[in-house]
Amino acid sequence: MVITLIVIAVLIIWFICGLNNKNKAAARNVARGGMRKVYATLIEACSSVGEVRVIKEKADMISLRIESRYSVMCITIAQNMDQVSIAVVVGNSMMGKVSKLFSFPETMDQHQMVRIINETVSEMIDKKMNN
């Protein structure tokens, strides 16, 4: 019984700390101008692929839909405490879907993030098209 109470107490503390860290990350993004400004380089790189629409935006997350002539790409950029997670889903009627979740240090150069994402997704598409 005592062990159960200790485990529950640890889980509650862990949950509260997690919420506190998430709130700090969100507040930091708001202070820097919001997700659109903080990740402007990533968003601008998406607009070179096709027409970009913001689907959902919060203080610590932004979801984009990029439509080009042949495909649709959905990207979600989420700010964690010291990491940025980027979920990419690319759909095309000929190849179906490919998806990948990337995680980068918050301080990493966004141009480098774009390069890594482009190379990885291109390899995944090539592999899927050749199978």
C-alpha cells in the first residue's frame, strides 16, 4: 500500500512538472513573437514547395498544410522545453503516404533542420516509389 502511494505521488509530481515545463516553453515562444515568428525559416521553406495554410496554431505548436500540384504535405512543429519536434506527412495519389517524426535541439539552425528533413523525406519517397 505504501509503495502504491509513493508511486502515485511520484506520478503526480512528474505530471505537474511536465505541465510547468510546457507552460514555460509556450510563454517563451509568445515572448519571442509566437510560433510563426520563432519558426519563420521552417515555414518559409515550406512555402517554396506549395501553397501554405495554417491549420492550427497554439503558443507551443503550429500545424501547416502545404498543397502542391501533385501532393499534400502536413507539418506540425511543436516546441518542447529544449527540443523542437516536427512531424511530416506527405501524401500523393501515386505513392500513398510517407511520414516521419523529427526531433531537433531548439538551438539548432533552422536551415540545417530543413536540409535534414528534405533529404530524409526525399529518400523515403524514392524508396517507396522504387518498391
